[in-house]
Amino acid sequence: MAQQANHALPNGFQLEEYTIERQLSLGGFSIVYLAQDLEGRQVAIKEYLPNSLALRGEGETKPQISPDHQAAFRYGMKCFFEEGRALARLSHPNVIRVLNFFRANETVYMVMEYEHGRTLQEFIQKHQGHISERFMRGLFTRMLNGLREVHSNKLLHLDLKPSNVYMRTDNSPVLIDFGAARQTLASDQPMLKPMYTPGFASPEHYGSRKDLGPWSDIYSVGASMYACLAGCAPQAADDRIKKDSLTPAMVRWDGQYSDRLLEIIDWCLNLNHLYRPQSVFALQKALVEEITPPTERKAPGWLNRVVGKIKGAAKR
Amino acid sequence: MRFTIYQESRQGGRANNEDRVAYCYSRDALLMVVADGMGGHFYGEIAAQIAVQTMTDSFQQEAHPNIGDPFRFLQKAMTNAHHAILDYSAKHHLSDSPRTTCVACVIQDSVAYWAHAGDSRLFVLRRGKVFAQTRDHSRVRLLIEEGVISEAQAAVHPERNKIYSCLGGGQTPEIEFSRKTPLEDGDIVLLCSDGLWGVTSGEAMALTLKGANLLQAAPMIMGQAEVKGGPTGDNLSLVAVRWEETYVEPSASSVSTQTMAMGEVTTRLDEFGRNPAAKTDLTEHEIERAIEEIRLAIDKYTPKK
């Protein structure tokens, strides 16, 4: 199985009604291009091209697929259709839109909307540890609107992470890359090859995967929020199961963010999926609650502590 | 670390493939495994799958990014695999435990370490010759060594498939370890099941692979062996790596692990029961239908402007 990377289609290539401007990204499973349609609108085109099964040399258009790999190539195509099917049914401002789907060059292409912006990952890297609470709450509440739409269609995203949350120039989030999304609630479907990102994948991702549910995506949301504060991914869930050395958000950022927000992050990151928010709605509800600003906490003297206790008792 | 690697498993003329192959590598270490589930016993393919899975899982846990003691690692991982197979048969109340051969090789710091149980083989090919190879744990091998029969007689001996060590089964496996073998630039380490070495000699493979592009030559060897095996041929599998020194100009196909993160491990292993070649075959018609369906959904859910 060759390890060479595939050659992308050249800039300016005419792919059906689209003109390719440039390559946006190259993964093991697909290549994403920036292209223009007939009306001059920019779109992102995802080309199915697993480089272990299909090879496209320089200057070639069609990939070479050996007869041995033909069946596996088709099988992967099924997964690609799965992603297309999942996305086509979703119409929500916070979920990437599929505009077209077609066959060409012996493989398949998915055309998606393209907007200017950047991923949350890029944003985190730029603002290392200086992301405000207001921004976090605003961003995640809207992102969760999209995720709610996904879940209400009986789908799970299963690969949520900052690099899969795209932010338009007005900072409204869009969920992208549904390559791992599966119709998990229809149990007759064979489970496909596991796909996950350490640090953001829930503990259920690792085991038999029978416990996957909305709470698994919620773990990833919690991990993404944690990454916003920390500037990097939290400890991977499979390591945490063995030896949990993740400092709870409540401890790590005590006093810098509101207790409620930190509590929510720790809540989402609970290793036991039963102790996490069970639905996106529950999480959203918690996120939009009244914000109590972080209180300055000086170590109170014993006298103040007594006074505080009496005050507290009096209030009750 | 830099190398070119190829792995493949073919069904041959059999009804199902009971061979399993896998490789995985971290920044500083590489593991390759071939397991040949034993026909005649129940669930041969399950035993083989458990073996490669256990080996690759252990590698992922221990290679951070190198392995402390490769021989100890091989010993532990193979013993664990043996017990995992026994656990499986106990759990599923199998009357007889499934069995598999296993050969595994770790390469790190340009030194190869390998271990095997059964008759799956490892060859080190250097400059077109067989430099080293494993000794099968089979009765015919013993007979050859005692001078009772010749190599040629062994090839057609009725008991040539009988082996005295394997993973799974009632007896504790006899795991044989290699010496530490330093590799040179261009050396090929090739692991294979008896479906391949039974019809193609190590010397022939050494000649074919000498100076050739591994990614083209290895599938060719497999193709020829499959033809030689004929309509009733055994399953055949191989994992082969061409070792490259980092100061030599890299070939186009080589994998460099230099930029890998410390804890990162890349694994190639086909999922159990999901041999894609054996299963799905999306027909042209189905593809057209899937695309049509997606297009309809797009139209249906796109808000009209």
C-alpha cells in the first residue's frame, strides 16, 4: 500500500461547472479545494481520494486504482456518501451546507459552501489563553444550536474539535467535516473504521463504541472549551481512564472565569457519560444562565470566615 | 527512521482468509506482525485477529516513542495474545481453543528483533541473498534437521503443515527469539505466512526484491504465488519493509517518521470481519442512486431563495 501523497488537481482546472482556484487541505481520505462556480461564487469542493487505495500522479486527472483495491475504494465511497447524506439533510446556519454532489474522474465530489473566516483552532492559537468568557459563551451557545440540529436528525458528529469549528468573519460558528458522522441510531448499519482525535474524543470512542450518544459529542464540546482556556487539547480520554491527570477547569482557572462556566466544562468532561449533560439542550440551558462575574477571592481571615458564615445563615 | 513498507493478505483459493497482517510505527520504532489462523481448528481467523490486535495494542501502549526492551516486549505481547485467545474460547465456551501462528518483528535504532511461534516466517534479505530466517516450529523441519528427509521431500510431505508451537491451544507456546540483527541500508525484512513461502523460496524473493521498487515487486511476488497456489491454494500474506539509512537519498515511496509526535503511532490493520474486498461491492447503479438521493435531499432542504 503506497504511502505517497496524491497530487491535487491543478489550479484553474475545470471540474464540471466549477473552476478550481487552489487546494485548501489534503487529508488521508480526501482533498479539499477552493473553487468558483458559474456565478463566481466561492465554494469548497471535497474530493474523495484515499491515498492508500487510489493514486493520482502528477499531471493526471484520474486516479489509478488497482483491481485489488477496487472493492475497498468503493467501500470508502460508501462512507463518503454517508457524509453527504448526513449533511444534505441538515439546513442550519451553524452547520456547513452541501450545495452539490457529483461524479467525475472516477471518483465523487461534494460541493460545500465556502465563507471567509478561520477555524476555532487558529483562533485559539492566536489568542493563547486570552479568550473572554463572554466570547466563549456566545460562540458555544451558537455552535450548540448547530449541534442540536445534528442530533435532532439522529446523527452524531463524532469528531468535534476546534479545527472542525469554522468561524465566519462575524465570529458565527459553523460545524464542518462530518467525515465521522454516522447514523448511529439506525443500529443495522455496520460500524465503520473508528475515527477520532485524541484529546477531543470521548472515552466511549475508544471502547466498544456501543455507548456512543449525544453525550459523546458533548464531551468533545467540553474538551474544546477546555482547549480554549488552556490553549491546547486536554489529556486524551483513554489516558485519563488509566490515570486521570487532567486538572479540573474549576481548579485551574479558579477566579479567572465564572464558577458556573468552569463547572460546565468539568461537567462535560466527566469520564462517566451518565454524569455529563445528557442533551445539547441541557448544556445550552446551563450556558445561557445568568452570569455571575468571577469574585475576587482573597484568603479570608478566620474572623471574616465567621462573619461570612453568619451572613450566609442570616440570608437563609 | 526511514523505510518503505508494504503489506498484503490474499485469500488464495480458500473460502475465507484466516491470515492477518499488521504493522505500526511510532517516531522511533516499527512493529510488523503476521498471524496465520489454523484451519482445521475452529475460528482460526479469530485467533489470528486477536494475535495481531493484541500485538499492535501493546505497541501503541509501549512505543513512546521507542520500546525499552524489544525482546521483552515481544515476549510479553505474544504471551498476552496467547492468553487473550484462551480467554476468548473460555468466554464463548468453545470446545477447542482456536490457534494461530505468529511472527513479529520490532525494528528500532536500525536493529531488528524478532520472535515467532509456528511456521510463519521472517526473512532478512540482504543484497539479493537470504541473510537470516526463522526456523519453523514444524515436524518436517525437525525431520530435515535430523537428516531423515530432504528439503525436496519436505515440500510434499503429508505432515508438512503440522506445527508444534502456536498461540492459543492447550500448550504453552514455544516462542523463539532472534539475535539482535543490525540492519544495513537497503535490507529487506519480510514476514510471510506459509501460503507464500510454501510456493516461493526465500532466495527467489531475495532476487526479485533486490534493488526493485518494493511497492511494485511485492505485489508481483504475491500475484505469482497466488497463481502457483492454484485454485485450492492457501491464504497468503506478507509484510515487507525496506530499511533506509537517513543519510542516503530517500526513495519516493519511503516513510519518514522524523516529524512524528512523541506519542503518535500509525497503525495499519484491517478491522475484523470487515475485509472490505470480501464484502461490499457498490455497483454502478448503487452509486448513481446514492448520488441521486443526496441531490434530492439537497434540493429538498435548501431554502428557496
